[in-house]
Amino acid sequence: MFVSTPYAAALGACLLVYFVVFPVIVYFRDAKGLRRYPNMHPLSGISNIPFMIVAHSHARSSYLAKLHKTHPVIRTGPSSLSYGDVRAIKDIYGHNTPCTKDQTYIAGAGTHYHLADVVNKHDHQRKRKVLSAAYAIKNLEGWEHKVADKTLRMLKHFDTCCTKPLAKGAIPKPEDVNLDYRAWTNFFSLDAIADIGISEKLGFLDQGNDSIQGRRTDGTTYDCNLRECLYGSNIKQSLLLYSYQSYPLLNKLSNVIPYYGRMGKLATKWDGIPTELAHRRLQRYRAGEKLDDFFQALMEDKNGHPNNLEWGEIVAEINIMMNAGSVTTAIAMTNVLYQLLKNPTAMQKVVEEIDAALEDDEEEDESGVISHDKVKHLPYLRACIDESLRLFPPTPQNLGRETPPDGTNILGDYIPGGVSVSMSALVAHRCERTFPQADQYIPERWLGEEGKALQPYFITFSAGARGCIGRNISYLEQTVVLASVLKRYGFALSKPDFELKRCEGMNWLLEDMPVKIWRRESTNNTTV
């Protein structure tokens, strides 16, 4: 005991110097000149801990949006700046920006980088070249039958949930509110991306749950629920990631606390799910199956020449495909129906537009699945989707970019090298100067030339060379599903004042959205 005391004291002194004294010295030295910007919190210039505390509120982007109403630039960490002026989008994310993805992507990466978290521009270009052909619009149209198949399976379940139409002004009976739209759009998005990406039939829409197998490093498998594992991993990372270099250690140490430990176990289980899915698809590939999916594009180029990617890189790409390719689309699908139910005038307009587009369609599919080609150019339908994506972007958080070693100018202001600069999609989309009545759902703002002028400030899918490569898939799925369900059904929330609960992790996650559903009796009936 007495022997260890000096060592404990020395360790304590070292920790004090490292975590307190040194950051304070750096702050007052201010080599990067960041003290000229207002702090998010009095200690933000010294530590990332205040931002991590805000993250634990599960509403960090909403918090920043409030601060940015009075401050165009806010210091969120010792070397991090958040921007509230939409003109900064071009400087931070534009095609010619010298900024690269910041340390958050390195800290959160696994053993191999995937397309979303790779920082090196050369590696990113290599990866994007491999996948760009697979994500091309012409290929997506060829895969529409997979989206149609999943839509059909979802509609079959919806048919079984249908009740009598709701009388105007009435409140649904509790027993009639029998469909969790949030859960079933997530089953849809997972089934769809698995089929498109790896030709895997998960069957979530058929079985009505997300039970799946994962694979451990020793090759053994286990049963789990995909969404629980994915969202547990999503939330835990969002709480601790902003410590950058300390994240790997914090991530492990936090597991001793039950709250984090449970999410840590779910994260480990999640990691085994794409590993198992990739393993299954590899067996089919080795057996000689040439399937039209993303996996094939990972293994071979369009001429059949092998890409010779490491197995860890392939698994990483399957991981992000199953993650980003399902979560954001399901959130978006739920949000847009929720917004339409809360805004009956918009609902009536979009239903009338869909009905009119299909009025003379003698070959309308009795299954209820609407062809993408028939509705992809409907302006109000697209406006409803975009306005929902603006108001509640599925990934609202600041996507950090690091300034180059010799610095760069943002909004005409020189920012030295090694500074993380970012702009939250939520902050950009709630800018009153660009989006008047920014807190209101107004699809009309996206119509005509005025709508086109807003596109540079619409960053739901990020922007520039690092913009989301899967946006075309998401729009295809959202358009087909929304048109199909609005043509076939009427919906009502459980009560007029129902509010959809949101939890900000790495994405803006949603809780259940129970609805009453019924079959529309004719195209003259609205779903209001």
C-alpha cells in the first residue's frame, strides 16, 4: 500500500497535466486563433467533453440550431468549428474544397475503411470508381423489380391490418391502431438493400420481425435482432466519438458502465451481422453464381476482372451498405407520411396528383405496387419527400471536414490547418433567410425555379465529391413506396396530438409510429 502511493500520486499528476493543464495552456496560447469565435460552452475551447455531454441529450443538432440563430460560427471543441451560414456549404463540402474528412471518421472506423469513412482522397476515388457503376441510375432501374417485390410484400401485410375507413373528424379506436409504420418501413428498407446489395432474401417482411444470424470471429453463429443491434451501436458511437484520439480507449472502458456495456454488446453483435451476410454471399460467388448486385461489383469490374479487394474491405462495404442503406431511408419514409398526416392540405394535393397520374392507366397493377416510371416525375410527390428530408434530415449531425495543413478560407475568413469545420444539415435547413418559415412543412417551396435555386443548400445527402452515393436508391424506394401506399390506403395517427419521438444518435432515430389503416374505396377518396 505504502509502496504504491507514490506511483498513484505520479499517475494522478500525469493525468492532471495531460487532461487539464496542457489543454488550458493550448487554449490560452491559441496558436490557431480560434478564441475569436464564441464557445458552445465555456469549456469548449479546452475540451470536447461539453459536446459529448450535449450528445447525451440525443438532440445535439437541435441545440446547435438554436445557438446558430444568433452566432454564425460556434466553437464546439478545442479544434472544431460549427457553421450556421449556408454559404459555408460550398467552402466546406463543395467539389473543389481542399478539406478532407476529419478525425471522427478515423476514430470510428474498423480495421478497414469503407466508402463513407475513408479519409484519403486517393483511396476514396479508388473505392468510388469500384462502386460507381453499381450505383448508376441505369442499374437502379434494372433493380426496380427488387424494390417492387419488397413493396408488394409490405402491402400484403398492410392489407391484413386494414380496418373500416375513419369518419371525418373522428379519433381512431385503440384496437384499430394496429400498424407500426416505422417498424415496417424499416423491414422494407433492410429487405430491399440486402436484395439489391448481396442478393440476400432476409424475409423480414414475410416473418414480421428482424431476427437474423451473426457470425463471431471464430466462425460460430448466433441469433439476434438486427435493428436492436444496429441502433445500439449507432447510439453508443454518437455519445463517445467526439473525443477523437481517446475514442478507442473510451469505447472499451465505458463498457464497465451498464448503460454503455449493453450498447457495447449490441455493437459487437452488429459487427457480426454483415460478416455473416458477406460470408454467405461469398459462398455463392465461389460456387459460380454471377448475380447482379453490389457484391459482384466489389469482386469484379464490368469486364469481369477481379478487383482483388481484401476481405476486411469487402465486409466493411457490406457493413455500411446495410447500415446507411437501410436506416436513413426507413427514417425518411416514416417522416414523410407523418408530415402528410399532420398537414392534410399537402396530403390531399399529393394524393390528387398520384390519382391523376394513374387515372388513365389501364394496366394498373392489381397488387397495388406503383411503377417508378409512372410517378418519378411527379413534382408535388418529390416536393413532399424533399420537404420532409429538409425538415427532419435522417442524418442531421455535423459531418466534420478537416482543413488542409496550409489552411483555407471559409466565408472569406482564413482558417488554419488541422481544424474540424462542419455544418449540420438541420442547421442549414432551418435557416430562415434561405428557407422562410423554416419550421413549417411547405412542399411548395421546392416547386419551379424557386425550388431549383434551393438545391445548393439542401444537404440531407451531404454535398460535393463525398456526397451520399446511395441517394438514387433512396429516392427510388421512397417514391415507389409513398406513391403505392397513398394510392391504396388511408391512414390516421392514433390521436390528433400524436408526436413522433426522435433520438439523435449517428442518425435521427425514431420511435414507433402506430397508425390506423384502411383501403381507399375509390380514387376520389382522400386519405385525410
